[in-house]
Amino acid sequence: MALTDDDGKIRWRQSPYTLLAGILILVAAVAAAMHAIAVAVVLSVGAVAILAYQPARSTRADTVPIPVIEAQPVTETPRDNIGVTSAALSAIDLPLYLIDARENIVFQNAAAAEAFGQSETNSHITTRLRSPAILDCVRETIAKGNVNTVEYSERHPSTRVFLVRVAPVANEGRPTHFILSFRDISESRVVERMRSDFVANASHELRTPLASLQGFIETLQGPAKNDPKAGERFLGIMLEQVQRMNRLVDDLLSLSRLELKAHIAPADRVDLLPLLGHVRDALQPLAASLDVEIALSLPADPVFVAGDRDELIQVFENLVQNACKYGQEGKRVEVTLTPATKGQGAEVSIRDFGPGIADEHIPRLTERFYRVNVEASRSKKGTGLGLAIVKHILTRHRARLIVKSEIGKGSVFTVRF
Ligand code: ADP
């Protein structure tokens, strides 16, 4: 009975009423044995009363404690369940709108408010988005219940391109709600554009010397076949063109290698004093040929920075070389190393006293193949990639390039670590 379970084991722990009644009967029996009849009668009546009025006999299953779960209203539509839905949508960093079949905004998440401004709940989608392409897309999805995507670009406050996706909220039967999501693809568009510009520019840069080589070869095979003097001159020009292609390929390879390790910070520590001395020595012949003096101004103590020695040599050779080439008429290039102070990292500045660079060019100097004057650059054996390489290396070194220039007075290129 109640005191044992299916295995016959005593389960008195599970039935306190039965246990109490049992104790009373036991004590009553003892009282009866001791001839305390009145006490035995009272105890027996108590035991019977307890057994009679104990709660309905529990089953095995409901003796196991069950956690109390408050009943939640079961909802049919996202609108009813808007609390849960909005909390979930708010946690997503993609701009999102939940709209109903009448194109009213039921909910907008924080990312949408930030991207497109705050909307009134239940306002029509057109109060926030006026693009006919998006509205057509929304109508198509509402009418057919399928997913549609469309590209949408904004010009103000800045140019942004979004991939807009309109999708029905999966529900049994006809969908009542729809989600508009906006994926910002501006950055990938810029990268795509840069990539295709880069390929076009690189091909163009290679095509020019190649066309020139082809022209000279044809001339040497034809009209200049028996003209050794012209032949010698042409071969000299051809060698220059081949060297130009070589420089270009070297710079392109350098850029692609740098791109591969763009996110890996250099692990070595480099003293800038001997490094800048090395750069000056390496460029001395070029400077002398251009009649430019390179003046080094270095502190007494070593200045260590985290860096890759070869890459830093490439940076400073490029900057000093440019200063010599483009600032040749100033006849002097000053290279100054300033050690780190409390608030600022070490700095190397390269100053020339040449013609300077107009303000509009300065932000674009580190773009690949950007030159202020294409012919001047080519005649000085430039590839248009030098400063792009410098920028890549400095980015990897967590350093900045700061360019200041004044027309007629010269330029200062500063590397700040
Ligand atoms: P390039 O191979 O043409 O020298 P860079 O990327 O090194 O390419 O430089 C880009 C352009 O920046 C140069 O073509 C030149 O017009 C300009 N420039 C760079 N340094 C200087 C400077 N010190 N003074 C004037 N113009 C400069």
C-alpha cells in the first residue's frame, strides 16, 4: 500500500500523512497494551482522521518535483509577439525593418534608426524609404511571398551602397509580416573598383614600354637594319624600357607581398640611427648625380622602434629618393630623427626645398599610380607605386605618414611611429 512502492521499498518519505497515522496507531497499540484505553481510543481516532483527510493519493509521477512554468500566451503573429521579436532584431547590427502587409513599419531596429533615422511605429514605409526600386521589391514580396533583393545607393551624407533584401517572415499560411534588411556593401564596392582600376593601370604601365620595345625591334629589323649607329642608340633605349618594366614588376610584387602580411605586426626591434645612416649612404650616388646634399640630423642615443629592418629601409629610401628627385632644385634634403616623447612616438621627417605639392594632390599621393606629373615621374624612373608601398609598410608598422607642403618652398614627409 501507501508505505511501499512498486519494488516493495518503504516510501514513507514520500507520504508524511501515512507516516504520522502509522506512528499514532503504534502509540495507540502501546497505550492499549498498557491499559490506557482512553489514550488509545483518542490516538486511533486521530490516525483514522489523518488517513481520511490526507490529500488525494499522489501518483508516482507527480511526486517528482516539477519546476513551475508560468503560462505564456501563445501568439499567432509576429505582431503579437513583438516583444520577443523586437529584442531579437535589436541585437542584430544590420539595419532591419519589420513591416506588415500594408507596408507599415511595425518595428525598426537600432541599426536602422542609426542608418536612416528614427521612424514612427505604424508609419508607412515610404515615410522612411523613397527609393522606387526598394518599394517595388517590397510590393513584389508582399504580392508573391518570395524573397527579393535590390541594390540601393545613397549619396548623402556619404556614398553608401546597400544590398536590400525583402523576405516574408515564415509563418503558416499567407505571410503577414516581412523583413527588410540592409547589407552595407560600400566597402566591397570600393575594393572591387580599386582592384579593376589597379589591373587597368598596371596593364597600361606595362603596355607603354612593351609597345616601345616592339617599335624598336621592328625598326631594327626593317629600316635601321644596316645602320649600326641607330642600332646602338635604339638598343640603349630598349634597355631602359626593359629596366622600367623590371622596376614596375618589382614594385608590384612588393605590394602584393605587403598585402599578404598587412595584418601581421613586425616582431623585431630596429634602431633607426644606423638604419638612416645606411639609407643616406645608399642614396649618396643618386644625390650627387642630382647635385643634392643629404643632411642627417640624429640624436646621440639609439632610437628603437618595433619594425622590419628591410621594410623600413625601403620606406626611407623611397622618401629620400623622392625628395632628391622631385625637390632637386632645392639642392638640399634634410633627414631629421626625433626620439619618442611621453605623448608621442619617434618621428623621422624628410624635408626638401623643391617646388612643393599643391594641396589637392596631397591626399591622393599614396594611391597606386597616382602622380602629380606623369611625365616628370617617368623621366625620373618613377613607377607611381613608391608612396603606395610606403603607406602599406607603415600601416603594418602602426605608423603614419604625414605630408605637408608649400608651393615654392618644398615638402616635408614625416613618418610618425
Ligand atoms: P613615383 O614612382 O612616381 O615617384 P611615388 O608614389 O613615389 O611615385 O610618388 C607619387 C608622386 O608624388 C610622384 O610622382 C610625385 O609627383 C609626387 N611626389 C612624391 N614626393 C614628392 C616630393 N618630395 N616633392 C614633390 N612631389 C613629390
